[in-house]
Amino acid sequence: MSEADRPDVIQPLVEEILKELDEEPGRDGLQRTPARVAKALRFLTGGYHRDPYEILNGALFDVSYDEMVIVRDIEIYSLCEHHMLPFFGRAHVAYIPNGKVLGLSKIPRLVEMYARRLQVQERLTQEIGTILDEVLHPKGVAVVVEAIHLCMMMRGVSQQNAFAITSSLRGEFEANPKTRSEFMELLRHQKQSFA
């Protein structure tokens, strides 16, 4: 039996959750909800089935460039592992090459892979920095993630305007205040329209 033909075990569990919430899974608006939720959860956690080394290793190039490389404003969408509610925002990733550069599109792919798991923002930030450090062996890596958490907005403290910023700084970004300052200053620049 292929993966596509296998019945989804999440679907009946969602039906049970609906019943526990005093809902009727068979009513008109909810008939296909268990299947939709199962499909959405599989998509939103698809990062568990991807290999970061596979994403990165095919796009390493020998280059003598040794200045900062930054990919900023990478959209992230993830699920908080504590409440399984969404958090979303932007990631900014930088590294200083040490003989090798990475294809630029691989950085957003890597960020998305780690975001498509049940996460906490702090670990997400560290995982991105760790894998880039392991694969590239750069002079330094910096990752900053800014995110809004619906678990803080919709429940608990109900803070509508609060957001979290996390960072992971390694190598030159951690050791050299001038490098760190340059990175942070470049993040402050407003995005220009190229159209």
C-alpha cells in the first residue's frame, strides 16, 4: 500500500477532538474538517521529513569572497510546540564565508524546513545557525528571528502588540563587536523596491 493510499490516522483523532468539544463532526460545516485538519497538520509539520544536509550540500561553491552575506526578511510560519498555535514573522540570516558560499535560495529553504516542525522560536533560531556552521564552516554565522505568537495574542496574557526577537551569533558575529554591529545596522535598513 502506497503512502497516498494509506488511511490518515490523524483524521479520526480530529473527529474525537470535535466530539470532546461538544461539536457534531457530521454536521454540514464540519463533515470534511477532520480531513482538512489532517492535511494541514501534515503540511505544517513537513519539515520532519526533510534532511538539512540534503538541502545544503548540493549548493556549496568554492569562492574567495570573504565579506558578509545576508538574506533577510525570510517569511516564517510555524506552530508553537506548547499549544500548537501558529507563530509567524521573519528570519534574517548572515554568514561570513571561509572559502565556500551557499546558493542563496538554500537559506530560505533551510529556514522553512526547520519552521515546518513543532517549534519554539529560540530553538528554531539556533538550529538554523548550527546547520550553517556545520556545513559551511564559515568565519561566522548570525541568525535573528522576529515573530508574533498567537498563543500570546489569543489566550493567556492576550498581548496584541508583543513580539519576540531571538538571535544566534557564532564566530566573528559573537567575538567581534564591529562585525555584530555592522550586521545589526544592515538589518535596520528599509527594504527597497526593485521594481
